Amino acid sequence: MGSRPRESVSVDTQNVRGLSETKLEEMMLHMEEVGSLAVCMQETWSANNSVWTGAAENKDHVLLLQGLETPVCKRGSQGVAILLSPEAKKGWVAAGSKKLTFGHRIVATRLLFKDDRGKPLLIFIASAYAPIGAAPAEDRGAFFDNLQRCIEACPSTAVFIRTDDVLARLNIKPFTYYYHNRILGWGGHVARMDMSRLPRMFLTAWVNHRRPVGCPQMTFGRTLNKALAAKGIPKAFSEWSVLAQDRDEWTDLFRSPSN
């Protein structure tokens, strides 16, 4: 298990617009200067879906790459990556040295350390690159589906690393904000349906039979409850479904700046 990380850690993000050996060396030097635990990169333009561990000039870093196998243009294959510092590498090895991928636009990993009480501290880091607004609807839909899988893959006990400071400077909220809004928007829409509609039936349906051994790791009901809890909205259907009956008030509720 990796040694306890610093009380505060820095995780940077950068759109590298083509990851070359020179840029990689500059990135590692920058990490040493500012003490970054990791750097999440987008637009690496690399088709190399690999895990690189090396000691270039005695720099014991780890580079997790993910992108399209076939270039889509002269610039390359979109691509995302996570560069781990030597400190982060220890936690990465302790967590099993795994690279988690969700489509070609999202790569994630886990780091395992010990907290100040000697207990396991799991950190989940994800680097994502969303398609542009003009991209086909199916591409954008696939990205958000993969994003949902990524969020659900993060253990409830883990610290989920997000680039809140960078997003704030761009006036963009963390992607969990938009993800939860999407879930609650659909949940409210279904709750307003007539009971004769199939989606409304399934929302509160119950099978009067014992569940077989085992169950899905995540269901829509559990995902919805997580979104309600994140927004501070009561999870009881008898309460939130009443709030959802007024579409505008429901939307204002879960899109409130405080949420």
C-alpha cells in the first residue's frame, strides 16, 4: 500500500493538443516543480492504448493512454491520458496497477494510500474528453453513457478527483452536476406520466418474488437515489414525486446554484 499522501494534493488537467516526447518531458518537470500528484490530459492525438511505465532520466512516472485505434484525421485519434507522479505510482501499484477505460474518451485509475490513522484511502482519478456540441447525437449519447459507467465504477468509499478549480475558472460545473441533472430531469418526467404509461409502471414496479442470488451492481433506482441525495432532495418517492409534478419548479430545484 502506498505511503500516506500529502494533506493536500494537486491534480492538474491540460488539453495538450498532441502528446509528444518533448511535451511529456516538460509535463514531468512541471509536476516536480508544483508537486502534482497526477495530470489528466485531453487531445493526446494518440492511438496507443497502452500503459507506459518508465524511468526517463530517472523519472519514475506512469502514463495511461486511451484513444481511437484508427486515426480519424491527420492530427490523430482524439485521445485521453493520465500521467502519474512517482508518488502516485506507489498508490497505483498498491491498488492493482489497473487502467480503467470507458469508450475511447474516458480513462480512469485507482490509487491506494493510507490515511493519518493508517486506514486505507482509495483515490479514483478520471480523465475525460467530451465530443463537441456539433457532434452526432449518438456520439454525445455514447459519451454520457460511458461517463455514467465511469461514475458508477467509483467505489462509494473512494475520493473522486475532479478538476473543480479549473472548471470554476471556465464557469463550468463538475460533470457530476450535469450527470445528476440529467437523471433527475428524466425521473421527474416519468413521475409526471400517467400510470398507464410503461415507463411510469416500471418506475415503481415490484416483483412479488424472492430475488435470486446476486444483483446488478447498479440499477436506475439506485442511480436516482444517489442523484436525489447529492441534491439534498428527499429520496422517498411519495415526497420527491410530488415536487416533480410542477416541471418548472422541479427543474429550478435540482438546478439550484446551491446544488
